[in-house]
Amino acid sequence: MSARINRRALAAGILAATAVPAIAKDTRTVGTLRGDGTARLPDHAALWARMPLPFTPAEAWHLLSPETQAEIGTAVIGMELAQYVYGDGRADADQFKDDALRSAASDVAHDLLNRIDDRLWALLPDLYGPDGDHPAWALAAGMVHPLGAALPEAPTAPASVAEPDPTLAALAVREAASRDLAQIGNDTAGDESAEPTARWWAGDRRLDAADSVLRTTAPTTLAGLSALAQHYASTSCDPDGEGLTHLVEILADFADA
């Protein structure tokens, strides 16, 4: 009796023998990428256009070798990843649980940030400048002084001129009006004509106006206060006592200041 063929087993064996072998995915090199559909970083071209750069930042990148591009790109990604693990600014519940890991990540982020300047300056001296000085494009354009250069002395601002004390000015006007009235009196002594009388009254009104201004003006300096006190010391200058009252009020203001 011949053996019976297990057709189901035979079909499965044929399919297995003829199938394309499966290739295992290497999860170390192939992961989930968001692609180029995300928002791009700005190039800030408006800022670079204000400077006579020898080449743009984009052109500078292409001047680097593929190995150096990979080095810098890896450093940038690592710096940001370390900063993420450190979690500065996030709530405690959102932090990585291992504080030692977070501390190490913070050290790595700071190390990369502090080293990247020197690395780029060494790679692109035409863009960043040679060691110890500014780049030629900035020096030639007069945008910077050479590092270590002695800068010119800043111009000295003129000394501020104190405002004149208004009391001294008012006293000068009052003294001039008093002298003029006295001179009119001397000129018209014994003359009863209308013109000399009109001149005298005009001078008298001028003196009254000067007294009124003086009694409403407060001194701003000790010199002005002293001159006002000397003026009111003469009773002939203050027959009604208004000036003395004014002086007392001013002295009280100075005492409160």
C-alpha cells in the first residue's frame, strides 16, 4: 500500500521554499522620521545682507567636508537632545526620573555649546575671523576695531551750567526801576509841567511792577536768598511789610527742603 501524500504539508513546503526571504529591519539605523514637511528654520537673510560677508551661512556649510558636516550636525542634534533629557523648565512630573542622568545631560549640552564656537572659528576663519581678531570683512567695512586696540577717548560732556537764580534777576530789575525813578525825580525837581509828572508816574508804576514780581519769586540758591534778605532788611524797601512776609515764607520752604 502506497503512502498517501499530505497535500497541505506539501503546499506549505513549496511556498516556503519559493518565498522571498524576509529582511529584518535594523532599528538602530532606521527609525521614524517626520520628513521635510515640517516648518523650516528661518535663514535670517535680512541680517546677513547688512554685512559684507565673504559667503552666506548656507554657502559656508557647503564649503565643509561631508565628514565635518556630519560632525557638526551630530553635535547640534546631540546638544538639543541632551538639553531635552536635562528638561530645564519642565514640571517635575514631566522630567526624566534619573537625576544623575539629567545632570550628565546638562553637562553634555553645556560642553557642546561651549566648544562649538572654537570649532567653527577654526573651520571658517574667513567668516568668523582668525584666532584673536575680527574677520577681515568686518575690519575693512569699519564695523569693528581690531581686538585689543586702544579706543579713542570719549568726548567729555560740557559741564552743565546752572540756571540763574530768578530772585537775583528780579532784584536787578527792581534796583534798575528804583534808580530810574530817583533819576526822574532829580530831573523834574521843581518842574510842575505835565510831561515830567507823567514820566514820574510811569517810573513809579514800573517800580511797583518790579516789587510785585519780586514778592512772587522764590530764590533757588543761597545767594538769592541772602540777597533777598538784605533787600528786605531796609524798611524803606518794604514799608507795608509784604516783603518780610514773603521772606518768612521762603525761609520756611528752605527749612523744609
